[in-house]
Amino acid sequence: MKIAARFAALAIAGLALGASASAYADTAFASNHPRRDQVNDRLQKQNHRIHQQVRQGELGRGKAARLHRADHHIRQEERRFARRHNGTITPAEQARLNRQENRVSRQIGN
């Protein structure tokens, strides 16, 4: 009886580890998905441009705060899209996010 109980406990532990490992693999893939990566790289570059223009005096702090807020909303939307599709975003969602980023980018440049 003791052997059966130990075997059952080991089997349950093995299943739990296997499930967590597969969940980790899905998460690692999803966070590095090319479409998500492209969107997030653009957001990071825009953030850098905003900070750079504030340092150079080309952009006021109020406008910089509004631009950061807009980027934050884009990032939140990207995360919402990713939650819907197991950590990835569709090409249409990527295009929508890129259009939003283009608007913010033009505001940074003006």
C-alpha cells in the first residue's frame, strides 16, 4: 500500500511539473513572438526619442507626459490582444497598433 501511495504522489508531482514546464514554454514563445516584438521595440524606441527630445529642450514635459500616456495605452492594448490569442497578436492587430504608433511618432517629430 505504501508503494502505491508513493507512486501516485510521484505521478501527480510529475504531471504538475510537466504542466508548468509547458506553460513556461508557451509564455517564452509568446513574449518573443515576432509581431509582439516588433510592436514593443517600436514603443521602446519612441520612449527613447521622447526622453531625448525632452533633454534637448525640443519637447516640453507636458507634451512628453501626454506622449508617454499614449504609448502606455498602446502597450496595454497590445497586452489585451495577446491575452486573447495565447500570447500572440494577429497581423490585423499589429497593423492597428502600428497605425497608433505612427500617430504618436508624428507628434514626437512635430
